Amino acid sequence: MAAKIIKGIDIREEILSDIRKEVQEIKAEYGLVPGLTTILVGDNPASLSYVTLKVETANSLGFKEVQDSQPTDISEEDLLSLIAKYNNDPTIHGILVQLPLPEHIDEKKVLYAIDPDKDVDGFHPINIGRLMLGGSEVKFPPCTPAGIQEMIIRAGVNTDGAEVVVVGRSNIVGKPIANMLLQKDPHANATVTVVHTHTKDLASHCRRADILIVAAGVPGLVSPEWIKPGACVIDVGVNRVGEKISEKTGKKVAVLRGDVDFEEARKIAGAITPVPGGVGPMTITMLMKNTLNSLKYRLGIMQA
Ligand code: NAD
């Protein structure tokens, strides 16, 4: 039987519509809206397009959005002062610094300067620690892993007691999603294995996965024979493998491919995410959800 395709684009619309509604309700009751600032240093075209998408999404939800663009040669000191300004601004509930930063700026120093209670990306060590503790300690789950978990839930895939194999151990995807799915929680409770470049037999681990999450950044790394029949496959990989002319716009666009051979894998898997249109759209969506939640924590209508 052909796999169910888990469409991030559709799930995104459902979640954004819920957020939009909640923003209206909070605005009516408290006269406040979620405030998000996105700080972009320099003019890296990929960073600019990510930031533009975040700004457009935030505006479409009725957030207060402050896009703060800074020149490439901004000093580290000035950038830290800017973060301090937003840390102290009561109308801002989320601060996002678009990475990568220019070489003369210490990325860690900048990210760690963000108030953990406004760290909607969830990268601050305090929020990573909260994630590790799990349950009600978690304030801002990192956006891509949060999107992955949401997709698994909405696809109706049972995680309780499931064998989960995560390919990749990065701080932004592999490690946090592994940690989230092993928590004692109805949407987790899985037995999790993390595999990486030093793993001896990658295929044998993948073959026993009820849920296979692949975040390696290697196009087509997972071949169809590695997939257990009926498994849920979440392909996080976004790899540019070429260029083409868009039928819609007539402009040159990147050809994207995941870490899984989608066309073959869908014949074996029970459920699978496509690339593009799978995990990708979920990341910004969860960023918006974290920003809304930040305001809710501030108002005391949500606890963490
Ligand atoms: P990363 O390079 O930081 O980490 C990749 C991990 O995969 C490493 O831990 C490495 O050990 C492992 N790995 C690499 N090659 C491997 C191999 N041949 N066998 C086994 N393990 C291998 O990458 P990342 O930031 O975690 O991103 C991974 C992929 O996910 C990339 O394609 C990235 O573009 C994509 N991504 C997508 C989103 C999204 O929103 N859709 C968000 C973040 C990352």
C-alpha cells in the first residue's frame, strides 16, 4: 500500500490559523500582541530570504514584527547592546538572530546574550537544559524538532514504545528530537537510537525503526532497503542538487532533494514526509507558536 504523505504545508496552515485566532482573542482581552524581532547582520541572500519569510509570516498573524537589519561590519559590542535593548523591551516577546554571523562576531556570545525567556529559537543553554528535563520544564522547544514531533502526532503515528532511529546528532535537529521523543510523555515514550558518521552499521539500525528521522544533509543517504515496511519516515534533509526554471515565476530556483529516496521509499513506508513541502514549512510555524507562547507565559495564561 502506498504511504500516507505527511504534508507540512497543510499542517502549517492548520497551526497558523489557530495562532491567528488566538492572537485576536488575546488582543481583544489584554490589548497585547506577540512581538518578534528578527536581527539580520549583513546581506547574505539565503539569510535575507529566511528572514523575509519569518517577517511575512509574523505580519500575517497580526504580530508586532521588528525587522532589524544591521551592516556586516557592526561590532560585537554594538550587537550585544542591541540584544540588551530588545531584552528590556516589554513589547518584544521573541528575539531571533539570523545565523550565520560574520566571522568577527562570536556567535555563542550573541546567542547566550538573549534573555532565555525570549529565546524563541530554543538554542540558549537554559532552554536546552529545560528540554532535557522535559515535561512542564520545557518552555521553547527548538523549532525544527518541535515541527517534527507535531507532524508525527498529526499523522496519527504512535510513538509510545516505538523504536525511533534518528540519523544525525546536530544540536539543532538530531540531539533535541531524540531527547524529546524519549521523554515520559504521551507524545513520546519511544525507545530512541541516535546514529551518526561513526556508527558501524547504519542500515541495520534504520531497518528496525518504526519511526525513522533523517537529518544528515546527505542527498539520498537512506536507501529504500533500509526502511522497515510500514515505518514512518521523517526526512529533514534539504539539499540543493541543482537549479531549474520555476513554472510559476519563470525564475531560476534550486532543485531540492531530501536525505531519503522519496519515490522508492513511499512504496515501503507507512507514512513519509516529502522534500520540499514536508518538515521545511514546520520550522517557521513553530517559531511563531513559541513567540505566541512567550506572550502567554508573560500574561500568566500559560505555565512552563
Ligand atoms: P549538521 O551537518 O549539523 O549535522 C548532520 C549530522 O548528520 C551530523 O551529526 C553527522 O554526524 C550526521 N551525518 C552526516 N553524514 C552522515 C552519514 N553519511 N551517515 C551517518 N550520519 C551522518 O546538519 P543539521 O543542521 O542537523 O541539518 C541536517 C539536514 O537537515 C540538512 O540537510 C539541513 O539543511 C536540514 N535542515 C532542515 C531544516 C528544516 O527546516 N527543514 C532545519 C534544519 C536542518
